[in-house]
Amino acid sequence: MADPAGQYPQPELSIGGLPERGRVLCRGFIESVTYVPATQVATFTAIVMDHDLPRTKRGPAPAGTEPRSSRKPGGPGRRDRLRVVWLGRRRVPGVDPGCELRLEGMLTVRDGLPTMFNPRYEILSRQENQ
């Protein structure tokens, strides 16, 4: 993911600023994960949200600002979330709700949601109680 000098070859984008398709580097918090039953094909799915969206621990948004999702075409929940899918895995150690990740991979749109399959990832932080 990093070049020999330790620098990333492309700028890090916010989830809300992702293009519709292409190779991207982004960062966000895991909002939720989905485990599939043993009878289904092994996939591990996580929903990632912008690193500046969780306001519950930092207080409410400043007065006079509208939520990011209301400014996006398509309304809330359309471009402020990213679905990440690891194929062939039932679990990815360390990837749990609340942890912060840096992700790099190819982006596409699946069922109206930006989706990244089998990305490179780096765990940046975890919840305090873990």
C-alpha cells in the first residue's frame, strides 16, 4: 500500500468524496459487519462511514450546518457509506464495529452503494473497550 519512502501514491479520500469507480485510498470507521451462515458462500461484509461522521462521542454538529448526507444527490445513506466485502473469508480479525481502517482498492457500485472487494487494509484504531 505504501511506496518505499512510506508515502501513499494517491491522496486519501473521504467516503463521501469517493468517485463512482476506480482505484482509491480512503479512511473511515466500521459502522457494522455482517456474518453469513456456514451454509452460504464465505463472505465478510463491513459498512464503513466517513471518519468525520460519528458525532455521538464528540457532541452535536455546529449550529447552522446541515448533515453531509442531506447535501448529496440521492439523499441520506447513498454516498456517505462504503460497503467492503472480503470474499472467501467468514471473519477478518480486528475488523469490528467502531474500529478505524485505511482501505485501498478498486471501487464499484453494487445495489446503489459504493463497494470495494478484497481491499488492502490497515487497522488504525480500535474502540477503547477492546
